[in-house]
Amino acid sequence: MLNWVFGNKRKAASATKKKKKATGPKPSYERAREIADKGTVEERQKLAQHEDLEPEILYYFATDPAVEVRLEVAENVGTPLQADLILAKDPDEKVRRELATKIGRLVPELTEEENERLVDMAMEVIEILAQDELPRVRAIVAEELKLATNVPKKIIRNLADDLEEIVSVPVLEYSPLLSELDLLEIIEKGLKGERLLAVARRQDITEPVVDAVVADKDPEVATVVLDNETAAISEATFDLLVDIAEADEECRKSIVYRADLPVRVILRIAEFVNAALMETLLARNAHQKEAVDQIRRTVRKRIEKGELAGDDLPFETASERAEREFQEGKLDEDRLNKALDDHDNAYARYALQLLAGVKEETGSTILNSRSAKAVVALAWKANVSMKTAERLQDQVCRITSEKLLRAKPDGGYPLAKDDLEWYLDSFLSE
């Protein structure tokens, strides 16, 4: 029974996440008892670092008068949960923060096969920490649990409702335990600022959630939703987003780069974007011939009205310029990079397709896919360097930095030839 009460039966997985301290050989049990009772602070601190120390001594150290000792116990993955329960209410913030990090890493790894009592105690510790008076402690818990699926939902919901952004934002953005109903209830309470932006960034948010997120017509929130390719946007909400985009420059850029725009929305956008974005709108939707024809008619009407007079709309479209320079033998990687330097993204798209020798429709599909590997494969086919491929991913395709493929240390492509050919073939065969 004593082995269970103080047993070191968990935390092995967590131990791999933090470098184990080199504390030297563990003293005998008798010597450890003597140090715990009469040793100096330094001796007790060093002893408390041993992960295989007898659980009852670690439990005893959980109430040590020296905070240095209690810190070691809080960090020690061998500390019994009974001691963690004591430390969860420790008067020192550093102790609670250290414990929050350790226990937060443990909890998501607990399985159904773990002893029920063990799981219950671990959840009790995390619940105490999740309600800590200091936001910094709660924030550690939130960060560690943001992806967890095995914790009581009430803990996650309380963290999501926390008014401190450092606590609620990670959970609002990532937690799989928050349902559509949860999100709608949280938004209805008056969600603002970074907390609302966190919901807008969530993967696979549903149409009702998107509707609620953009209801206040905040341009920054609308921009984040449009940049979130996994967000499900209804046609009615697209109309609202177009209204917002018409009055906000950043939002206009994001809606032009959105991949799943209905044709009628594309045509509405063409009524107000500037010449540069008009070129991009044409390039990104080149596969929709009917829409492109209507956009061109809109362009002519706006030119006749003088609405595009100040935008320096070129006589030749981006596709026409790229085609002409390709035929003249002037199109190469240097010319492509010059276009990127000038932020002539529409031209860069057409130039890349011509250099790669793929049909406009296929190239447009690849560049709109938001697939870093597919874009890199197209750049490889165009025989341009991986450095240029990085620029294309970032500037033309707006692939996020965490998903962007980087060059190898020698500057080469990070994918093997067979992989590059496979990604290309998967689009060419469609």
C-alpha cells in the first residue's frame, strides 16, 4: 500500500521532455533520511533532484521551508502526485509555475490503461493550477493542455473563458475539446481582440462560427478568417466580407488571395480593387474562363469611367507580358525575381507556368493549392533555384512560414526528384 500511496508509477514520458539532471549516485535510504531531517539547504536541494528518490522523502520535501528545495520537488518527474497536490497550493509562484509545466506535460499522455486513482489525482492537480490566482501559472497550464483530448472539458472551458489573453488564446485557437456550441457561447459573451482572432485562426471552423466571428465587421478579424483556408465561409458571409474588404486595404488583399471564392464574389471584388490586385484576381482565377471574361469587361468599364486612371494599369495584362517575353527569349529566373522584387505577383505566376511548361489552368491550380510541396515541385519543373522557390511560396502563394519549405544547407531542393515528379504528376493527371 505504501508503494501505491507514494509510488513513482508515472511521468516516464514526461522525463524525456526535460533534460535529466546529473546529480551523481543516490545516497542510501538512511543517509537520505538524515539529510532530509538535518541537512543544509544545499544538501536537501541536491537530494531532491534524484528522480529515483524514495517517494516518501520527496513527499516530505514538498513542505520544506526552503523554496529552493520545493522547486526541485516540483520539477522532479519522480515526485508522487500526493506531493504535487501540496505543491499546487505552494505560496511561491515559481514553485507553482514549475509544477504547472511538469504536470501539464504529464496529463495529455495519460491513457485509459492508467490507474483510475492516478488519473483522478493528476486531474485534481491540474484543476487547482488551472484556477491559480496568477495568470502566468494558468497560462502554462493552457499552453500545455491546448491540444489535449483527455482532460475534463470543464477545465478547458474555464481556460477558454479566462479574461487573460495569455491564458485563453492558446486554448481558443487549438483545443479540440471546444465544440461549435462552446465557441458560439464564448463569442456571444462579447469576445474581442486577440481572443476573437484566436477563434478566427482555428482549423476547420464551421460556417456558424465564422458568421459569429465576423459579425462585428472588424477588418482585422475578417482578414484572419480569409487567410484561414480551412474556415468554412457561407455565400452570405462572403458578401459581408466583400463589404469589409472594400473599405480596408489588408482585407482586400486577403480576399483576392482566397481560393474558394464564388464567381459572383469575384465579380464584386473586381468592382473596387486596384490595378495590381485586379491582375492578381485574374491570375488566380484564370481557370474560370467565364469569370475572367466578365472581369475583363469590368476592367474596360472602369477604365472608361476613369476609376483605374491613377493605378497605372498596364496596356498589356500580366499574362500577355509574360507570354511576349517568353516568346522573345527574355523570360528566365532573373526576370522572375525582378517581378518578385517589384511585387508583380500576377506576372510571376504566369512566368513560372511558362518556364515550367504547364497549362495555365494546371499552374493556377497548383499555385492556389497552398501546398508548399506542390509549389516547390512547379518551381523545380521551371528549373529555378530553391531560393526563388522560397520566395514564390511566401510572396505569390502566401504559404505560412511554419509550412514553407526551405532550401537544404547547400541551397538545394529539400525533396527528392521522385517526390517532386510525383507531386507534379498528381496535378497534371487531374
